[in-house]
Amino acid sequence: MKKLTKILLAAGGAALIGGGAVMTYLKAQTQQPEMSDLTLQNLEAMATIDVPDMNWANGPSSNVSCSRCGSVHVHCKASKNTRCLQTSCL
């Protein structure tokens, strides 16, 4: 009986220490602030802005699907002095 009592006492002590550690950890966690209604409205407004069909990184262009390779290629619409980079299949 003494051996069983020692085992149960040790298990209870370990459970108590473990429970205390978990409670301390959970209490120490900081609450993440929620986004305000104004921030959410601003994000929604930015998501609904219509952007003209322009490849901003490379200049005025259009994306054309290629029937030969199945990917999308950039076809420049402006003169050679723009930053548009023509891409095609290899």
C-alpha cells in the first residue's frame, strides 16, 4: 500500500505542477488587438478599386494565353522606350 500511495502522490504532484504551468502560460499570453471598423472599411475599399489593365512593373501591356505552351505571355502595347519586357514561349 505504501508503494501505491507514493505513486499516486507523485502523479498528483506532477499533475498539479503541470496544471499550474499551463495556467501561468495561458495567463501570460497577450491578447491580440482586433482591427477597428475603420481599418476594415479601408481594406474593403482598397479591394474594390478598379485598376486599369496595365502591367505596372513593366509598362503598358496585355496578358495573352498561349495555345502552344498553355501559359500566359506579356505582349507590349507601347514603343521600345518603355519598361515593358516582351515574353514568349521558348
